[in-house]
Amino acid sequence: MLTGVVGHIKWRIYTAAAIHGYTVSRSKDGRQWSLVATVVLSNAFNLAQTPLTFVAKHAKGSWTFPIQSMSPVQRDTYQVTARLGPPQEK
């Protein structure tokens, strides 16, 4: 499990959503990754594009996860959930 505060959902070089608080988890068999995050700013047009990626910064760079599918942002909690592909470290 990976947790953090600052992250982004990106479409190409554009920010589709700014994240404040996220959890990335992997299934027990290691095949599926998932994201639960709180959106603080978003761009509806960019969120509707593909391909989207989730970017999580760390001390020496960032992890980038391709987003395979994503739920709409929940209006009451501002949470989004997504199914991710395996991470790529940059």
C-alpha cells in the first residue's frame, strides 16, 4: 500500500485533477492496482480524455500509474476511485 498527500491525474502534460490525499493498493496476487483519492481541483474536459495517468511524487522522483478505468468524482466527498496499471518510476 502506498499513501500520500500530493498527487495529480494527468492527461498528457495537462493536469486533469489535483489530489490531496490518496491511497494506492495492490491486490494480493499482485495483478491489480487501485486508487482512492480526494480531488481538490479538476478540469472536466481533461478528465474526460484518454489516456490518463496518476502521478505520485516521492523524494527521488515520481511513480506514474496508467489509469485503466475511473469512477466520476463523487460530489459529496470529492473522492475518485480508479483501477490502475503497474507503476513506472521516473
